[in-house]
Amino acid sequence: MDYIKSQLMQERTGQTLTPEQINQLAQDYMNYNVDQPVHLQLVDYVAGVLQGNLGQSFHFSRSVNDIIVEAAPWTLFLLTQAVILTFAIGIVLGAVMAYKEGSWFDASGTVVSMFLNSVPYFIAALLFVYILAIQMSLFPASGTVESGLEAGFNFEYIASIYYHAILPIASLVITGFGGIALGMRGNAIKEIGEEYIRVAHLRGVPGRRIAIRYVGRNAVLPLYTQFLISIGFMFGGSVVLEEIFAYQGLGYYLLEGINGRDYPLMMGIFLIITAGVVSAVLFADLTYGKIDPRVGGEGSGESY
């Protein structure tokens, strides 16, 4: 822990600090006594976290809690918009591809989806920054909102937020909807071939009702878990994306903490990201049986 103490001494250049003062500062910043054995440090840190104290940031000289509260809404906004658009476009495209199976639309849609799904989101982000932001000056290359605007629920401020978020959101959506489209296509084709669909046609059920209520609903259900899990795992993907666009969310501050060896900031954001991933997976596991009643009787002897 000598590095931690040296960091604190550098921040207070010109001040004469006793070893006791340095130890106290280290404890205030790290939320545990750095001279204690590791297992006691862990106990003290966990106790502090449970009390809502994540320590102080070396790099920004601010409370980690304050940084997270300030950055989390930007990341949540960015990822929520991206996930919703990714799944909306992917589901609609996949459904149309399934109903036009074997057509030129299905073939071209499959090729485009596979290609875009293989492109890393950060490659798309770099291309967007270079072409649309730098070369064409159509969108801002960095930031979350135009500087100087007063925060508030007004058109100018909200429009500026979306204007700065267009390129980061597009980077995730364009490289992500292909996988959803292919998954939806496969699920829909499987459902179309099921016996109950043939029976519905023979009974004279309208084609629109079959497409939406039977095929569409059952084809979307397997994507429900993927939808919730993607929300959690996109937190990890936000690190590189937010650094490219200097978008000051959790990912941006996490990378700043890594570069500055800011352990309290890194640990605080790691905890938030981990909690997001675990919560999404747990919620998906607990609710999928209620969303899809076909899995409710597994192992209970029931049949459907």
C-alpha cells in the first residue's frame, strides 16, 4: 500500500504530514486501514460499502459516491436507448425475414445481419467519429451535452442530450441488431413449422392473428432472457465506447480510474457494474417462467 500513501503525499505537496496523518488519509480514501492484514481490510471495506461509503477518488479528489451518482444516469440513458432500439429493429427485421424465407429479402437481410454482427462496436464508433463528426461535422465527437446549457426539462437541453448520444447509440445498434434478427428469424421459422400453426390455418384463424399472437409471441419469448442479460453486459462494453466519445458515464470514469491507478474509483464502479449484471441475470431467471408458461412445468411431470 506504499503506492496509496505516495499518491496522497503527492496531492498534498508542500504540506508536512506525519505518518499517522498519512495513515488516516489512506483510511479515509480507501475506506479501510491499509496497514491491517488483508482479511481485515476486506471486512472493513465491505462494512463501508454496506453503509454506502465507497471511499474517495485519488484522481478526481472527490467522493466515489458522487462520481457514480453523476455518471450513472448518462450510462443508463445511453444503454437503455441502444438496447431498446437494437431489439426493436432486430425483432421486426427477423420476423419479416422469416415470413419471406427463401426470398431475396431474406438472403440479403441474412448476409447484412451476419456482416454487421461481426463488426466490433468500437470499430463502428471510430468510423463514425472520423467520418460523421470530424470530416463532415454533422455530429459532436465528444461530450454528453452542449456546454453552457442550463440543465432542466426543456426542449433545448433534451435535444442536446440526444444530439450528443446519436453516434454512441448508433455504434451499438448497428453492430448489435443483426444477432437479434438472426435469432428471431430462426425462432419464427421454427414456430411456423409447428403443428398448432397448421391447425390454426385449418380452423380459419386470420393470418394477422397467427403472425402476431402465435408465431410472433412465441418466437420473441426466447429472446427475453437475452434482452435482460444484454442490459447488464452492455455496462462492460460502455468502457471503450464512452472513452472514444469522451462520454462521461461510468465506463469513462472507470477507464480514467484504471489509467490513474485510482483504486477506490475502480472498485466502486466495478461493484456497480457487477450488481447490474447479476441483477439482470437474476431478474431474467426469476421472471422467465411467468413470461413463458411452457417452462413452468419442467421437472414437475406436467405436459403441454
